[in-house]
Amino acid sequence: MLSRVLEPTTTLAIWERQPPRALLDGMARLCPAHLPQGRALVWLPDVPAALTAMLSGTPIGLTPLGVALHADILALVSEFAVIAGTDVVDIRLDRLAHDACWKFHRDHVHLRLLATYRGPATQIVPDEQAETALREQRAYRGPLEDVPEGAVALFKGARGSPGQGAVHRSPPIKGTGMVRSVLCLNLPSEASPRLWQP
């Protein structure tokens, strides 16, 4: 389970769950311009209202697809908050038509949760190849592991384990016409927006 990431020698935990098929299929069929996006730093009791506000201004709003996405994000925020031991979560839902974080890297955070609702998911470098990938970047031709469809990845970043953490990247999609929908959950940081107010 995701809480394994708290073990001293573990830098990545993947939950190979089965989210509602209707959620993934609905996101895949959605016009790319209608994919919701937004960011909010939210106190846990306010997460349901903040997610409603984030989605209500989008074409999916409170349609069945919007309700399913709301419920899934809410469940993942709750899981992340328990594992991270926090009452405030930085929630970011991205719509990506570019390579995003294409460089192989370790996140400069304590913990980060990623879940992909549409398009290819995060690519992970096996630990024994990590330094090679960091050094070679686009020239790297070694093994890569793709986070399975619908799965959730919880990374321990360099702030939690200096010089350690799973090396990964966003899959390169520039020029392919693909559009990704990715949820990113973080602890509060200097990069977070102001605390969301109802």
C-alpha cells in the first residue's frame, strides 16, 4: 500500500488500484479543452467545497463524470493527508499538452502523490540506473517503467531523503497530439498558493 513509502529504504510506493472505468473512459473521451485544471492549498475540512469550486467552473461541472472525478480526488487527498501527517494539502490538477517535467529528476519535496486520469503516466527509472539517467537525460536509453493505468504513485522526494528519491520524468508527448490529465498532491511549501477560503 502507499504507506510503505514511509519505510526508511523505500522511495516509491505504487498502488495498482482499479478506479471506476467510467471515470477513465470519460476523461479519455472528453474534448481536451474541457479537461479541468486548477490549484488550491486547502485545509482538509474544506477539500470537498474547494474541489466543487474547482470543477464547477469547467464544462464537466457536476455531471456524472465531474462527480466521479470529485469523489476520486477527495479519496486520494484523504489518503495522502493520513500518510503525510498533514491537515493542509496542496492540490493541483493539470491539463498537459507538452512534455511538462521531461527531465529525469528527483522531486524537491518531502512527499508527492501523482495520479494520471488521461494519457500516459509517469515514467520511473530503476534505482540501479538512476544516476545514469540523471547524467544522460535525453540520451538515456536504459530501462524505464511506466506507472500502470489508473495507478497512484507516492514519491519520497529529495527533501525527505537528501540525495535519494525515485528518479522519474513526465512522458514526452510534445508533437503527438496527446493531452494528459494529472493530479499532483503535495505538502504545503513556499511554492503553494494562499490558503483556499470558502
